[in-house]
Amino acid sequence: MKEEFTVLERETRLGWFLLQVWRERVLASAAVFVGFVMWAGGFDLAWVLFSIALIVLAGLARPLLRADGEARAAAVPVSAVATAAAVARADDRLRPSQALLDALDMPVLLVSAHEAVRLQNRAADALFGPIPRNPDLSGRIRAPAILDVAREAIARGEVREVEHSERLPSETVYIVRVAPVRMDLDGEAGTYFLISFRDVSQARRIDRMRSDFVANASHELRTPLASLRGFIETLQGPARNDVKAHQKFLGIMHEQATRMSRLVDDLLSLSRLELKSHIAPDQTIDLRPLLGHVRDSLQPFAEELGVELHVEAGSGPVEVIGDRDELIEVFENLIENACKYGQDGKRVEIALTPAEGDRPAEVSVRDYGPGIPSEHVPRLTERFYRVNVEASRSRKGTGLGLAIVKHILTRHRARLIVKSELGKGAVFTVRF
């Protein structure tokens, strides 16, 4: 901007200088011409006086034209330069306040009493995007609850707080605090309002995890604990000297203790997944060798149940963004369920379909068992939901396997699609 003003000033001064030279040359030429006429035509007092007057006017015109030209040349650019300089000085005055806000790790807005956003720090830039000069607060924040609290704090001049939650792109909870502050900003001393956004999402997740763990553990552990207590009392009492009863009851007690151990492990795994559900994985995983590893690890289990595992994965790599250990847990859960609950079909098929065009990569696990009634399908991924409670417990299920699968796939931005028909088995498809 300053360079443009300098060029304009030079051009204007040059134009007035040329005009000045032109006017001076005209007057001087007129004086010489009159003098020549007088010399050729003879001496005449009137012509002499007229020539002297023209020469004097030419001399007087020089400083007058210079002053006029300089004033005209300086008039427009000086005002523009002054405006640019005022803006620069205002930015200089705001720079210390901006540096102070940028030092804070939470998003912060500084708002005037007229609801204009005067400053925002880098954390707020990341949350709301960069802002123009002095935008309206309602143009930056769309949440009615936050706007109401801000307006109430401005009207009363008091501190106000509100809890605000957002569900997209992931569930986030903020404590929004509006506090008045007296300060001199840009040469204007007055009351401004600091709006801060404190992220308490992690604390909320931990609280929910703790309460869910206590509720689920107390509910699911009650049955095996009651069973253990009953058998211990029997061994201490009537069956104290019964060797056969000892062997039988100790086997049942071991089974119940193992069930409790699996249940606690699944609950802890589910809680860990919930804590990082909003963090997307960043590894590149080839699904073909991963499915081969899962098949090899579950082959003894399938043979024990009399089920044949068949994997169709093609020959080329099929890569997705994911976490290797978590994806192994997903497919182990799905294939283990297919073996346990589709045991009657004697066959489980795992098919890998690579991405092609708009079609994403998919992994499907199909069994040929009794199938799942349609009314149960929408609730399969709920915690501790069982289609058949007795069958699930007899097969050592905790009721948390598909809930874990759902949480892992949510973190991977993938979907679980379930299709089943009674008497024809079920198909669980993971679509990335």
C-alpha cells in the first residue's frame, strides 16, 4: 500500500512540474516577443512597461505554481498513507494482547460489549477457523445456549458458565465460561468479555466408563459369584469327605472363575476402546495376511467344534487404515461366534472383497447354522444382549463380543452389516 502511494505521489509531482515549466516558457516567450517588436518598431514607453509586467508575472508564477503543485500532489496520498499507518499502529497495540491469548492452550475469544469478536487465539482458529476484523459473535458461534450465556454475561457484567456438547465429528463436551475483563484495547479502555472453551470430554468419558463398569460388573458377576459361594459352602459342609463331589464341584468352580476372568477382561477392553473411540487409527494394514493369521490361530478351536474354516482372500494386497491388534480382535470375535453358534452347519466361510471404484473393501463371515430371528438383529451389538441366554452361557460367551466389535469399527470409521435368515445361517460383513 505504501509503495502505491509513493508511485502516485511521484507521478502527480511530475505532472505539475511539467505544467509549471510550460506556463513559465509561455510567459518568457511572450516577454521576448514584445521586446523584439519594440526594438524593431522603435521606442515606446507603453510597450516597455507591458514587457516588464510580463517578465514580473513569469517570475511570480514559478513559486506559486510550485506550492500549488506540491499541495495537490500531496493531498490524496498523504491521507491514504495516514490511514494505513493508523491500521498498522492499531495492530501494534493489539499485538501484546494477541500474544497473551495465543499462550493459552484452550480456545479463547475476546468480545466487546457490542458482541464483536475483537481477538481470538490460535486454539480458537483451529476450532472456528480464522476471523476477519471485528465480526459479530453470532457469525462465529451457532450454538444458541452459548450465545444466550454470552449475552446474559454482557448485560449483567457477571461471570456465566454453560456446558456445551457436540456430536460431530466426535462427541466433545466443553465448559464455556464468559467473564468480564477491564482492559485498554486499541486505545479504547473499557469492559470486554473473555469467552473460554474448556474441553472436558476425556473426564466425561472416564466418569461414564467407571459407572458403566460398576453397573455391568455387578450385574454379570453376581451369578458366577453366587455359584462359587454355593459350591464352596457345599464342599465345606455335606460334601466335605466326598471325593467324587470334590472333583465335580472343583471343575465347575474353575469354569465359573474362568468365566469371571473373561468377563472382566472384556469389560476392561470395552472401556479402553471407549476412551479412544474419537481417535482414528493411522496404520496401513493389509487384510489378506491378517485374515490368514486369524484363521491359523482359530483353527484348533474350529476343529474341536467340528467346523471347517475356509478363507477366500484372493492374491493381491487389500490395504485399509486401521489398528492391527484391534482388527484381529474384530475378526476373531466374528469367526469364533460363527463357529460356536453356527456349529450345526459345519462350515464357516471368510471372504475378502477388495475396493473397486466406489465400492469399499469388505470382509464377510458366513455360517450355515440356525440363523438369527429378525427381531434380534438390531440389538446384537448391545452390551450383554443374548439371543439365547442358556446357549450363550453354555458356549462360554460373555455377551460383550459384538459390543467390542462395534466400538472398534466405530473408531475405524467402518460398519458392521448383519444379514440372517432362519435355517440358512447368518452373514456378518465389515465394510471399511
